[in-house]
Amino acid sequence: MSDKRFGEPMPDWAPPPPPGEPLLTGRYARLERLEERHAHELYRAFAEDDGIWDYLPYGPFPSEVGFLRWVRDMTLRDDPWFYAVIDQATGLPGAVMSYLRIAPPIGTIELGHINISPRLQRSRVATEAMALMIGWAFEAGYRRFEWKCDALNIPSRRAAQRLGLSYEGTFRQATIVKGRNRDTAWFAATDKEWPGLAAAYDAWLAPENFGPDGFQAERLSDLTRLVRVSADPVLGSGD
């Protein structure tokens, strides 16, 4: 008989490896470990809209030299572990994202520092890039995949739920970013939900899901709806 005073025993638990893959490849996106060689094109892409830095603790960068210095600093770190997102169709980088708060002993990992240039926003490239990172983590053996953002960052909240991550609450006055209070909204998925998420991603990313004009036969939020276990009170169902 199980003892309800404690959580489920995990006698066979083995910590997964930390991120170390230099390349993650999909149909539309390729994720390469962020390097200085990506800096010039990323700077050009990010310069199209300074607003993409609003909810990040750094940027915008007034010069390419400053941005290169930031990239150089990120390449030296294992946590966060940064990728440049490459559009397979053009071969050009247009976004960055990273793993962070990487904790193999307990099997948790977070996706964050997401910055998507206007040219890749609302694209299959950006969505597949995030799906690839979620997929690598669960396939590597992580138990929990996290996403957190400024509670006022509605696009990020929508993106989390569109990807099938469940809203778990808001930490009030969690930190201070750029001299302003930040309440932090938390989202997550667990390894038990991964098979359903994987099927949803595969179905949405399939070429036959898109018409010649890019129209979606099935929306990703509809495909992941049954996987999410809670609704965001700010966004309702997250659609």
C-alpha cells in the first residue's frame, strides 16, 4: 500500500545530461550553439524593432560592438545555454533562445531569454525552434520543462499556452527588471505530457497542415488544448 504522506517513489531515477548539443535540426528551423559569427546578422535582424527587448533584462544595444560583447559573454556560459535560430529557407539567424535554470539532479530545465526578430515572429521557424528545445529536454530525460515571463508580457503568455505549457501561477513582486517591478507568470509541462505534445507539434508542423497561402488547417493551440491542465486567468483558454 502506498503512503499518501509522501510523493511517488523514484528508485530508478537517473539525472539527465546538461545541454551540450551544438545543433538541433528540424524541417524549418536549425538551432546552432550561439557564436560570435552569428552576431552581425542577429544585430541587423533585432534592429528592426527595439520593442523586442522590452521584457528582457538587457538591451536594446545602441551599437553592434555592444551586442557583440553580449554575445561573446553568453557563449562562455553553460547556464544559460544559448542557441541562434536559423531559418532553413534563408540560412540566416533571426532569433535567440536558451536553456536556463538547468538542474539535472532533479530533472528540471527552463526555456527563456527568447528574442525573436520581426522577420521570424509568428513563423513556423520560431515555433519549431521552441518545439525542438522542448523535445530535446524530454527526450534527454528531464521531468519538468518550465517557462516564465513578466506577467504583463501577453505575447509570451500566449506562446507558452499555445505550445501546451500549463499556467501554474504568478509570483507577485518576484524581481525588479530595468528599474520596474516584475510579477512573474509560471508555465510548465511534465514528461507525462510529452507524448501528447510531441504528437501535436508533429501534426501542426506537417507541410500538409498549411495551404499555399500559409493558412493553417489546424491551429497549434487547438492541438495542444487537451494537454494543458490549467487555464491562464488572464488569457482564459490561452487561444
